[in-house]
Amino acid sequence: MANVIRSAKSSGKWNDNDLIAYNITVTAVPSQQFFLQETDVSLTVTGLDPTLATAADYSDANISDSTYSFLRYLHDAITPRDGMAIRVSRVDEFTREVLVEVDFKQDVRGMLIAHSIPLLICDEIRKVAKINLCLRDFESKMILFLQMNKTPMGRSNVEARMIVGAIAAYQYNNNKRQKRDLHPLDTMTIPCITMVRARPTFYLVPVTKALNDAVISGQYPSDRTEVLKCEVASDYDGGMEAPEYRGVALQYYVAFKSLAKSHWEKFLG
């Protein structure tokens, strides 16, 4: 909608109206369409401890130290303390633990928590996209992946914040490419995950030069940007506190690791 008001704002103030203002839609697709590989693979085959998908909680006496740590972080991320609301920092710590467990980081990527990326929007240079967690390539310093989290009581629009974070990452990465004497890219697909009460959702956010130019100038882009998302297929209403849901979610994480890498390798150069 060309007549929607666009203003210079940091990511924390983005909502669905901003997605409409920049002709961005989000489409949910099944895992068979989203991933490059099958998700129905046993955790043992992927190299993960199978008790991650069977242990009820961290008090189980038959779990490894790494599984205990994972389940303890999970417990802290979903359990209020002394009547206080759950802090997003505890969700951040749990999502970091999940990424470490499935080896997202490996040896060439740094994991940053509560990181701010500069955002040029509506000709305003003093705005930022605040990211709960991201992966950054050690050598090029490019942002490879974004994680956005929200507590049950959080009011912000986690999906809109994630998408503008991907736009900021596109700007940041092209600046890094130019400093390495590489041409800026017209398109980057930024892999992202959101976590709301221990329920992850996986995203591919395609950021084009046309979309970025529209954000910078505060204009309505004629071409629609379609963001794809994939939710964990489960009949369970809760999240990763349930072993049945947790096992499926971890299978999605393993599949997403390969998918994410296939996209960030295209803009690392």
C-alpha cells in the first residue's frame, strides 16, 4: 500500500503495518517444501544424544552432562522464578544452547547475544536492529544467521523484528563485501529462527536491492517480498518441554543447519 505511513524506526517498533508498508508477506509452508532434506531422521544418525528426545527433564538420572545442561537451560527459559516474569535473556541462553547442541556454530563462526546491527531507514542513519542472537563469520565479519526470541508476556512483534533485522544484515553484509573488494549483491536470503515459549519457527528471508532501496528511501516497493516460514509439525500445544515435540524440533534444527549454510555460502563470497 503506497499510502501507508513509513517512518524511521528501529526494529523494536516494527509491526505488521511496517511489513504491509514495504510489501512484505509471510507464507507458511510444510517441511517437505521448506527443507532440502528429510526431517524424519533419528537423532542418533545426526550425532545427537537420543535422550534429548526422551528425557522428561534435567532431573533424569540417566542423561549425559550435555543433555543435563540442555534441559536445565530449557527449564530456566520456560519457568518463572519467585513470581517474576520470564526474562528474555533466559530464552536467549536456551536458544544459544540449542544451536551449540546441533553444531550450528562450528569453528568459523562467532555467536553474538544481544547484538545491534546498524539500520539505514527513511534516510535516517541512527537506527538499529536489535538481535537476540546471531552468527557472524570470523574472517569476513558478515552476519550469517539471526535468532529472535520472545517471552510469553512480550509485546513486541517478533516476526516483524526478525524481518527488519534481516534487512539490516543485508546492508551490513554488503558493506563488509565492499570493504573486501567484492561487489555488493542484489539478493541475499538470510536464514532466521524465532523462539516463542520454547516453540521454534524457521524462516528464509529474501532481501533484494529493490526492497533495501525502498526501506532506505521510505518508499513502497512494486515487487512483493515473500518470506517463507516453517513451523514444527506437532499436535502438542506446548513447546520443547515435551519430549515428543522436542525430538521433532531438533530434527528440524538439524535440517535447517544444512539449509542455512547453503544460503549464507552464497553471500560470503
